Amino acid sequence: MKSHSFTTEDAAKQEDKVLKKLTDFAPEYDQSCKLPNEVIQMNTDKVQENFNKDINRTPNFCIETTEGIVDLAATYKKEKGSDYKVTYKDMYDTLTNDKYKLSQNQAEYILATAYQGGIAGGLAGFGEVIVSNITNPMNWMNRDGNMSKIVIDKDSNVSYVGGQKMTFDCNRQTYDGIIHNTVHTEFRSEDYLAATITAKIGKIGVAEFKPQVVIDVAGVGEVGLKIVEQLQNIKSELPSKTPQAIVENYHNFSNSILQNNGHDKLYKQEVMGEVKKILSSKPEEIDHEKVENLKKLEFTKEALAETVMNQIDTRIGEFKKDGLKAKITSKDIDLVANEAANSLQKFVGKSQGYLERFTKDLVKQRAESNEVEVPKKNFIQKIVSYLKDLWHGYSKESPEKNKDTLLEQVKLQAKEISKGVNVLPENKSTIPSAQSKTSNVSKGGGRDI
């Protein structure tokens, strides 16, 4: 992974026209904010047109204070009706009211960048950089619309935050229906660019301020790394941030908004529905390409594990006709384990017998326990861990991963042993510790990992 941080002021110094486009995120460089005589005016007709169009596509215009996060556009629609078209004036009046107390200049600065091409959408400045580097446009995906957050911290500092995560290995046609607007957090991409754009505009209510627009980018994979390397030509005195910190910061930003508006729940419902469809299908009816695509989404393991566990509980309940304390026979356990293995097999490229070694232990442990001793979520997590091993590669060719797996197995065995004895038997064998990772920090605001 590589990363770089710079300001729009840094980008403005570039002779390269592609890199100079990164200034578009700041209103002082945006041509739509300028009148014909080149005087900057944040509330031009063009600015208001851009805002009115994009705010009603995906109303995600949030403000976060010490009291929590509120989606201002969604709140307005809730009060006026879902068909109501939110306007520039609506949001300007809200930001400058007695509750939020932003100055006229602060409100106008934010609204001038609160559209798809500005800070909120995080797209305009990156457009030419991306186009000059992508190899397959159909594998380029990003969320639509604007998604932004005004942040007023405990010290009354005001920031306007937006950004984007663009993946270059996520097929548009394949994923458009399920994860179109969650692709940036839920798809297991190995080639992407994540960026946050933060405009710092002074203390709350100040009339005059010198804005600073900071752009933090992190990239991984063939295209993602190329773009970051190109952006590293923008010299900056900003302190270096690790790629991991930038990606985590972007995810925290975007997830806070998606959780606030309930979009994350809708995504999980869609994935759960797709998983159930496949499990209810006959083997010959299964679309294996669809299965492979689902496996690249973060929530699929949890959805599959929860569904299979529900099936197991239902079947155990049918066999335990005399209540939870009733015994279940070995034959019954084999039958339930076989059915669970059959379900998992639709998502896992392993034989029925291979999977039954896992499901038989799982069913037996579940049948012998109760919800108080071992909660259902523990069994679900056990399936999730098993799927991680199968899908994401603990193989003989990966000794470091095998070592980690062995360590986990030893820990689990130790826990089981400790239930039956007070003191663990002495074990003189040791497991060597994993080698520590090292990082290479590059000069000029960039960082490589």
C-alpha cells in the first residue's frame, strides 16, 4: 500500500494539468464559483444548480456535533414529505440558524462543494488521473451521489469532510444491484483508491477565515498504486499518514453516515436474501459465478453462518421433542450435520465428507450446550472463522498463515482441556512468534507499506 497527503494549495503549484485538477475540490479554484469578471462568489446560480440536483439524488448531508450525527437533508424530507425537493436555501437557513450558528461565509463555502463533483462526492479532481490509469473501465466502481459530513468539534472548530473509495477490480454489471452504494466499504477489493477530503474553515461563526483543503489518499493494487505514485509528485509539507490510517479514517467516515441513515441494514438484508436463495436452490440450479461474487462481499460469511446455524437449531429442536434437556442420538447428529454440510457445500469448493468433519463437531457441541453456556453467536462466529480459512487461503504454501492457524488451534485445545482439569500438563514445545512487519516511509508526504 502507498499513501500521500497534500492540499489544494499544493496542487495549484503544479504545471501538470492533470494534477492541477485536484484544486477543483476547493471553491476558490472552482470555475463554477466565479462570475465572468473572475470574482469568486460562493453562491452563484451554477453552484445552487449543482447543489439542488445532487442533494436530492442521495440525501446524505450530515452534521456531527458533540450531541451526535444528523442527516440534515433527510430530516428536511421527513418534515416536508418524501417527495419534497430540498433546496440550497433550505440548507443555508439550517446551517445559519440559532442551533448551528455557522457564518454566511462558512455556510456558502460548504454548500459550494456539497455536490457530486465537489468535496461531498469526491470525484471531480480525480477524474483525469483515474482515466489516464485504468485498464478496464467496466471494473471501475464508486458510489453515486454525494455523501458528506460537517463536523463541529468540542473546541468549536468547523470542518467539511467528504471523499470517495474507487475500486478497480469490481465489475459494474455484477455488483450494481446488491452493493452499488456500499461497494466502497463492503467489497473485498485488492485494487482501489481511498480518499478523504477535509476543508478546515475556522471556528464556528467566524466571518473571515483562510480555508485549508487537505486530501489524504491511499492505494493498493495495480491501478491504485499507480494513481498514488502519480499524486506523490505533488510536493507537500503535510505530515505523513500510513495507508492503513487513511483507509480506516475513510471507512469510519462513510460507515458513520450509512449507519445513521440505515443503508447498512438494507445492504445486509439484500445479501441475506441472496444467500437464502442459493441455499434453497437445487445444486444444478446454482449460478456459481453469482456465488463467487457474493463471497467477495464482507457480510456474506456472517449471512451464510447465521442462516446455516438457524437451520441447525431448527433441526435439533425437531429431534429434541422432549425439551432442551432431551438427548439427541448420534444418528440424528449425523443427519443434521449432513444437511449443514450440504448447505455449506453450495458456497465452498470442498467435498461433502470434508465439510461433515466440521459440521458434525459443530452440531454435537450445539446439541449438548444451551444458550446460557454457549451463546448462539459463538457458534455463528465459529462458522465465520471456518469460512475465512476456506475462502481466503490457509494453505500448505502459506507457512505463516498455517502457523497462525496452529496457534489458534492450540489455544482452543487449551481451553477445552482446562474445563476438565485444574492444571494444564507441562508442554515444552514452543511456537515461534510471527516476524514483525516493517514499513518504508517515503519523503514528500507519501508513505509506502
